[in-house]
Amino acid sequence: MNTDRERFELLESLWVSREVQQLFSEVLREDEKGRLIADYLNEHGDVVDHEVLAVLKHKLSSRGILYFSPAEPVNVRTLYISNGLMPLIFLVQRKMGRVNFDYAAFLAMGAKMEKRLLLKGVEQFPKGEKIYTVFGHSLLGRVRDCKVQHWLKGEDCLFTIADNRIVASFKGKNYCMPVGEFSLRNHCRQVGQRQTVSTCKPFDKNIDNFYLFCYF
């Protein structure tokens, strides 16, 4: 843990403010090569993989989960869920000053999303908090938005691609939608479900996630 750490050289070079660096310092460490490392845990609290940010490389954790909050769990009002810590860092950097993150919690699941780990992480915080997914504009990101929506409702939905259409298999029925029209909102409308999760994505659809802003 680096709770008293004030700055990370790599984040400094990417114009991440000291305030944001301090917010995430609890779950970040810097190795001897200057890379940033975040540990991901299994359900038993054991480290199973790492997310790594280097000058020219960003490696997601293959599995596991990471979650934390600057506030006491009982005081959390919003929860941001992503597949990596770095998209969350740059989301906060983009929105700091317009959004109050003092009562926010952050949860990253790695490349392999696991339902039981997600539910365990969400259970650490009060019911009724506002939940945002931060998965980007890609088709995979949009599918992940929908996966989180269903899992939090105790449901499962299988998504496949056929002839440039997304096929959602839900409660014994198949629902088809063109890839270009597919989104969490449209999916919920199609299957007749109230949307309880909000998405948080860059306004520019040519930029997949908030982390990529530092390269434009």
C-alpha cells in the first residue's frame, strides 16, 4: 500500500494531477523500472495477477478483482466499475472538479469478468448506490455493460455475434440487434428490463476509453 505516496513519475508524465494520484495511491505501487503495478485478488484475498502500466504498454490483469474507496464503505454513494484501474484513473482526471469523488468507490475486474467476484465486490458497499460502468465504446465494452446489468439483478445473458448482429440469449429467448445499434439502453428496452446501471464513456466515440485521452 502507498497511502502516503504523493506522486508517481509515470502518471506525472501523463499529466495526472497530484490529487488524482493520491486518490489511487492506496492500490498502486511503483517497481524498480518505474512501472505502475496494481494487484488483483481472488475470492480468498490472494494475489492472482497484476495490471501493469509502462511508458509504452498497458497490460490488464487477466483475472481477479480490485476495489477500494476513499470513503468509509457505509458512506459510498457511487460505484464505478471497469476492467482496469487505468481507465478509472483517467476518468477521474477528466471529471475532477465537475464530479465529487469523495464518496465514490472503484472496482476493476481484469480481462476475465467473473460474476461471483463482481457480486462480492459490490456487496462491500451499501445497496442503492449509483452504479456506473466504464468499459468504453467497443463492442466488447458494450457487452460488458450489459453483463454487469444482468449480474447485479441475479441473472445471466449469453451474447453471440451472427451476421453482424448481436444475439442475446435471455430467459429462453433470442433477441437480435445490429452491432451498430447495440448498447445497454437498447438492449434493456429490447428484453423489457428497467436499466439500473449507467454507462460512463468519452463523448468522442472515436476514443474508446478515458485512458486513451492522454495520447490525443
